Amino acid sequence: MDENVEKAAPEQVLGSDSPFLLGMVIVLHALNHLISGALPVLYPSIMEDFDLSYVQLGLLRSAASFAGGFPQMFVGYFRRWAPGRVLIALGNVIVAAMNILASMVGGFYQFMALRVVGGIGGSPQHPLGTSMLTANTPASWRGRVFGLNMAVPTLASTLSPLIAAWLLVSMGWRSTLALLCLPVLVTSLALIFFVKGGGEAEARSRSFKMSGFITALRNRNILTISALRTVMAFRMGVRAFIPLYFINVLGMAAGLSSSLYSIMIFGGVMGPFFWGYLSDRMSRKPLVIIILVLQGTLYYSLQLTKEVWMLVPLLFLIGFMVQTVVMQSILADSCRKEELDHVFGFYYTLGFTLGSFSSFLFAYVVEVLSFSYGFTYIAAVSFISIIPALFIKETAAIQGA
């Protein structure tokens, strides 16, 4: 990594904003994952309750993902009128409320409509949360902080299937979904009423002009990472179908399926901080390429592996291979603080908007062909993603980033 990148002691990692504020942002991110991580375990019961096909489940996931993804491009504009913490908290109040209501409805389309509104509410979390972390973290520590922002939520995703499976047996999917939303609601209200912070980062976000965003998009790395994000979007969300594969194809019990799924998610707890640590100390381009090659190979191998003892390390490695923190570090070093909301908004919009179609495409491949073809599809997308990664340019953080 470039020697000109600023160095910082551990105690200097956080800037002028309250560490508690940034900690709360990460906690809310984790609680979101607590809900999303539970859904794959609940899907078999939801499918049975509403009599759904794989394609309808794919439509449900695609609609909710699109609703949560497309608005991310525009949430930065609202910081002219409200602090980032308030926007994130209000969005999560909507997420919790809509999912609680969804647990009460009796029809599939009502359920989907509420999930869509909840998706819109969740749109500020990723771009504004990542922007706030970036603006208050020295460049030499960004990989590790981004890793923490992925590792903690992924830990929640690891525990979530186990918690959901236990609750599912004792109270059914409806009460389980509603109960998992309560921590999100309480934490969001606490962030609004009991946490302060903003300072320079808020002022710089509000000073943003559209011309600066257009200029930022001309940056080679921003274009390259955006292209890479675009390709990778077409495999987004497909992990949620893996428990269904274990149950419906391999004939596993729900408990074993949830345990295996948790192993994969647990790999994602360790992976982000590991790759983020490396990205703070060495060239990032080869890291991205290596991870993508391994991801493609591992996903293809999933269709060839049937024994539980072989699935355990395979699933752990699939979860461990996380290139996102490296990509975010490159993106953060390539733009100024006043551009962060909109650049990250664009980045996440590409992923979630285009990724909203991936669940439907994957479900269609599985429905018409088989899960084997589905896993081959994921592997192919991973290998194709290497092409834009080849154009990444190693660079130090720009002034003011």
C-alpha cells in the first residue's frame, strides 16, 4: 500500500464524532442482519403457509431487494435537512414496523407489499452508515473498520438462523419474525433520542453539489468498482436459497440445514476483518482477484459435495471469501468526504437494484433446471467479475478523503 497513506494509532481511529454514535450505526446494521439472516430459515414455513413456488419466493426477494436498493442513490440528499443518524434510525423504525405488520397478514401479496415498504425504509443504512464510518476513520484503518462493520452484522447473521430455528419450533414463523424486529425498533429510537453527533462530517455532506458527484464518477477506480459491483450483483441474495437446497434436495432436517447455513455465515464473521486487515497493509487489486477466483471455485464445488463433513469446511470458506471490504476501501480512498454519501449511494444502488433481479433469475434456473445449474451460474458470475477487477488502479487516499 502507498507510503503516503496516513497512519493512525488505534486510539485515533475515530474522528470527532462520538465513538458511541458509530458503534450504534454498526449495531443497527447488525440488527438488520438479525432479521435478514432469519428469513432463509423461515422461508420453508412461509412458502408452505402461502403455498408459494420457488419463482414466487424469488419474486418476493427481488421486489424487497429492489425497493431497498434503488432509493440508496438518493438518500444522501436528505442530509441537507436531517442528520445521518436520524435518517438511519427512522429508516430502521420503518423496517421494524413493516416486518411486524407482515407477520400478521394472511395473504402473500400483502406480505410482499409490506416487505417492499420495509425495504425502502432500510435504504439509508448502507450508504449513510458506510459514509459516516469513512468520514470519521483515517485511511490507514479503513479496511479494518469496514471489516468490523461487516463482521459484527455477519456475526448476527450467524446466530440468527440458530435463534430463528429455535423460535420457529416453539412459536411459528409469524411470532419469530415479529420478535426479531423489536431490538431494531428499540435501538432506532435510542439513536434518535439519546445519541448525538455529526460535526464536520455532517457539514461536509450538506455542502455536496451534484457537479462534484459527476466529477467523482470519472475517477477510474470509482468506475471500475461500479462495474465490478454491477457484475457481482447478479449473484446477490442467492445464499438465501442454500437452506432450501439442503432440505429439499439433500433431504436434511431443518435443524441440520440451519446449522450448516450458520457455519457459512460464521465464515463471513472472520473473513471481513481478515481481508480488511490485509487491505490496509498490501495492494488491494490482487486481493480482490484472488477472492473472486476462490469464490467461483467454491460455489461450483457446492453441487459436487453431499457429505456433511465435507460441506462444513466448504461452507465456511464460501462465507470467509469476502471481497466487499476491499472494494469499499478502494472506493473510499478514491473520493472526497463531501462525495461519500452519493458515491456509496451509487455503489449500493447498483448492487441492490441489479441484485434484486438475481434472486428471481437464480430461482428460475433452479425451478426449470436444477440447483446444480444454479450453483454453476453463481460460479460463472464470480469468474466474470474478475474482468473489471483487472482495471483497478492502486492509489493512496486522495486529499480530503
